[in-house]
Amino acid sequence: MPRQIRFPKTKRERAMSAQLAALNERLEVIERRHCKLQNTVEALGREAGVSVGSPCSHCDESYMLIKNGHMYCPHCGHRRTM
């Protein structure tokens, strides 16, 4: 198989590569932070006797919290029994 020749990147290609690398780094930081926050919320829920359920079907801005047979959304206040 012939060896592929790689020409030097243009200024635009270098800028796009740098931007892509920066976005990739930001995404990795956000994913790590998200995992930490998720672990913290789950632990707080266990300590308070509350479970985290599915996303709210009413506003889709928060997860439903489950306690004592009831589900409620902390964002919009939507409630329902289980």
C-alpha cells in the first residue's frame, strides 16, 4: 500500500484543530463534573430518604423525586402518586 503524503495544514485547519481540541477538553471537564454532581445528588437523596426518578413529563427541566409513594418535580412542582 502506498504511503500517504500529508501536506502541511493550512492556517484555517490549524485553527480548527486547536478549537476542536479546546472543545474536547471542555467536554471532558464537563463530563467529570457531571459525574461528581450525579454521585453527590444520589448520596444526598439516600441520606434524606428520597430517590431520583425519571425526567419530569410536565416540564422536562428536572428529574422527579420519589418519597413516601409520591413523585414530584422540584422545578415545576408537578406531583403524582405512584
